[in-house]
Amino acid sequence: MLQVAGRLLNPLPLRAEAFEVPFDADLDQLLPQASAALRRVDGGDGVLLLTDLYGASPSNLAARVARLGTPVRRVSALNLPMLLRVMNYAELDLDQLPAVAAAGARNGVLHDDA
């Protein structure tokens, strides 16, 4: 998904990194790697963490990383419209981006009766 966004918006206006959490992952073992990934993308103003499913392992790991000190906001239900919307509003503050992300996700879901 990040690669697609990169091709559409080349270059990406925000630092971004995909962090894969395997289905049977030990979150304690992944925490140092996730923390390092967070530090790599933090430009000093904090990080917006986008995860697939609230309560699943990636979301739970994001919650743990958020307690390590870097300002973090988390949004779940990641889809491409959400990611593109966030990237298109890169000038906004971290506190504003979760609402933008959620709107992108909602507005990207359409019911087609055709």
C-alpha cells in the first residue's frame, strides 16, 4: 500500500515506513524493532500510526510503542484512501491527522449497487 502511495504521490510528503507484524508474532520481541521504526520516521513532531484492525496484533503493538515517549496518534482500519488523504494533508499537526485519516477511510468506502 505504501508503495502504491509512493508511486501516486512521488515523492511522499511525509516520512513513512511499513512495519509488518506476522500473524503469530511475539510482540515483546518486536517492540524494539517497532520503536526503531517509529524513531526513523519521527521528524520531531510525533508519528501517526495507521493499523489494519483495532485490537489485532499490529494495533496492540502500536499501543505499546505509543507508551514509549514519542508523541503518537493511532488510527485503525487502514485503507489506501486513508493513506492518500493523510499524505495530501501533510501540513497539518499530528493532533489533526487522525480525523483526516478517518475521513479518508470513510469517504473511500462506497457501496456500488451496479
